[in-house]
Amino acid sequence: MATKITKDTYLAWYESMLLMRKFEERAGQLYGQQKIRGFCHLYIGQEAVVAGAMSVLRKEDGMITAYRDHAHAVAKGITAKAVMAELFGKITGCSKGKGGSMHMFSIENGFFGGHGIVGAQVSIGLGLAFSHKYKKDGGVCVAYMGDGAANQGQVAESYNMAALWNLPCLFVIENNQYSMGTSVPRHAAGEFYRRGEGFGIKGEQVDGMDVLAVREAAERAIEDMRAGNGPYILEVITYRYRGHSMSDPQKYRTKDEVEQYKGRDPIEGVKALLQSEYGVSEDDLKPIDKEIKEIVKEAADFAQSSPLPDEADLWTDVLIPVEE
């Protein structure tokens, strides 16, 4: 049964998605100033995908994703300071400065990455789902992947094992239209949400620019899994406004296409609904906007002032010593 959505829920979505957006915009600026180095994949435009699903997860539920992971990390409870510090490679980062942009991690928050190898996180997510079933703790795992990763062979293998063992794994395919610079029609046959049919896995396609639609689909899927009915696939149609990474010249799409999707911006959609349905004014939202701005500023200041890991840390978290 779908949960009734209140004004407070919409305000929470507005706040969480705005934090994701402003965090990523600031990260992009700092990268452009060469203060953040290495790879950096921004999530701008896709915020509703993680915000909608997060609103039906429990603390004990696991989450795992690919390398476009900053927003997922923040949504799962890692502080903006710890995520930003990780982008800077600082010891105060959530992965102690060793993971960087693509490898955020926090066992305490049930967030298991951030993975740079395309599709590798999916089979690991399956293991997390197996853990929940083995422990009989009622938890589920949400395994995010992109449309490019959905073509990996290990994903099909994961579908097979998830169905065979009836595991509580929600496979979320973030279809943002492009696998790096290759459009979906050029790299994928058929519809992603139907790829589990041969294994008996339920699936549906969802409008990822609508946080309520994502919430309702995730709620149906997770309730079905908690009832012991096995895995579920959600193909969430979304869009990234920025390039695949910060080095992407984006010559494979037109500006008109980007602007078309921006016309359905998930944050602006929630804002418009709050104004039309609940009488929330621009002035009412200003305190939230100010708070988010301050959180992001503090995160950037914290990251830049934090120390780098000590050279001795190069030898920690690498191997487990064997007693002679």
C-alpha cells in the first residue's frame, strides 16, 4: 500500500535534492580550479533517483552504486564534509582519502561504494542481499548501475543467482540516456527493465525526473522483496546535465536536448508542487536554501583545511598481516 505523501515529505525531498545539487556544483567549481584532482563524475539532474528510493529504505538496508556516487553517499547519511574531504584525498574523508571521487564508503551508514569498475558493484550488491537473507534481519540491498553497466555479463549472472536464491536485491538501472558518450539506442537492445523476465524477476520502468514516481515504484518493489518474493528491477529514466565526467566535451548531444530535460528538473518540480498544492512561497524556502549553502561552504572549507594522510598510511588497509 502506497504511503500518503505529506508536505513535510516534499520539503524533505526539496532539501535533500538541493543539497545533492549544490554539493555537486561546488565540487565542479573546485575541480575546475584544480583543487580536486583525478576523476570526477557529477550527478546533477539525477537527484530524484536516489532521493525517491532513499525515502523508503531503513537504516539497516544496504546501498551500493557505481562511480557517480557523491549524491548516494550523502543521501545514505555520510556528512557533506566527509564526502568533500574524500574528493580532496584528505584523511578526514569517508574513505580516509584513499578512495577519492569514485570510492566513497561507510559501513556505519550501510553504504558500500562507489566502485570504479563498470558493473562490479552489482554482484557485490548481490552478496549484501544474501547477507540480509542469511541473517534474517529483514533488510534489503539496493544495487545501482548505469545503462552501460546493465550490458555487463556479470549483471545477467547476478539476475540468475538473485532469482535462484530468492534474494532481496533491488536492481536500479539509472538510464541517463548515455553510456559515456554512446546513446542507449546505439548500445542496448530491448528495454532494461524486461531483462529479468527470463529469470522470473519483476521489473518496471519509472520516470526518474519525478521523485514521487520513483518513491512509489521503489516502495512497491521493496515491499514485495520484504514479503519474501525475491529480486526486483527498476529502470529509472533520468538525465545528467553535465558530461560523463569533467573531461567530457559532450559533442554527442545537442544543447537543445539538455535544455529539454532541464525543463523537467526534479528539484524545480518539487518546488512548483509545494507552491501550488501547499501554498509554500519563495520566502518560505529561503531558510532551506541558506542552510544548504552554508553546509556546502563548510564542507568545502573543511576539506581544504583538513590534512593529507600520512605517508605511513600508504601501508594501512592494504594487506591483513599474517602472524608468523
